[in-house]
Amino acid sequence: MTLPRTGSDRRDEAMVLLEARRSIYLTRCQRAAVTMLLATTGTITADDIRSMVDLPPEVDARLIGAAIRRLSRIGIIRPVGIATSTRPERHAGILRTWKLAGREAAVTWLREHLDRLEPMPDDEKERRRQKMTLLGRVKIDEKSSTVAAAEPKQLTLFAGEQEHGKAQ
């Protein structure tokens, strides 16, 4: 007799598929979360990440939850509370709030998980860059692994500009 698949089984199967098919977007959401938390001393929600990361229409926004779960499982972030979603399509749903588990581990993770940009026209790349400069800028010195807030009201999610899979 075969036991029915549980919700956890389905979630774990979906995670495997997401990591295989949507790894660029998972990494992008994770980098947004870690970068925002390094730039502030506060907390974030999935809504915060959604406002910072452009997902193509064919990518389900529930991917953000998977990205957060992965960061939590590896000890980069931890849940600290709950909040109400401000996105209309979420109908004031409940969200977890997240905080860094450790600054040093977050910096190391960010340095080891550079964003890969899919090929896009220059005007689209510039539009995304402008969107990513909303909160507060974080600079990562690749040689010393230090992170410092540079200019308030800007946020850089891409450590080392990359285009078409090649570092510039």
C-alpha cells in the first residue's frame, strides 16, 4: 500500500524542480533578502523581496517563499515574528518576518552566490538597476569580505556586474 503524498512531500518535490528550473530567480530573491538585511538592522518579509525583484510573468511569485525557506534552512536568516501583507493580491494575508541569523555568515553567503543576469537589452538592464537602488546601498569588498552601507536610499543587489554570464 502506497501512502498518500503529504504537503511536506509536495513542497520538497517542488523545491527540487525550482532549484533545477528557476535557480536564477531563487538566487536573485535570496540575494535581495540578504542584501536588504545587511543594509538595515530590521526585518524583512516576502512582500519586501517581491517589491525589489522583477519576476517574469511565467514565474510564480510563490518562488519567494521557497527562496526564504532555503535561507532559513541553511541558517542565514531566522523567523522573528509576523506581519500582514500590504500587497492587494495577498488580501492582507499573514507573513513571517525574518532577521539575519548572523552577519558574517550572510556576508560569506552573498559573496559565494553572485547573481547571474539573463541576457537582456541595455535599457531593461538600466531599468532594473534603477529599481534596485531604492533602499540603501551595500558595498562588498571581495578581497576582505567586509560589508558596509555606502549611500543611504540605495541598494545594490548585484555584487560584480555580470552580463551574459561573464564578469565585466
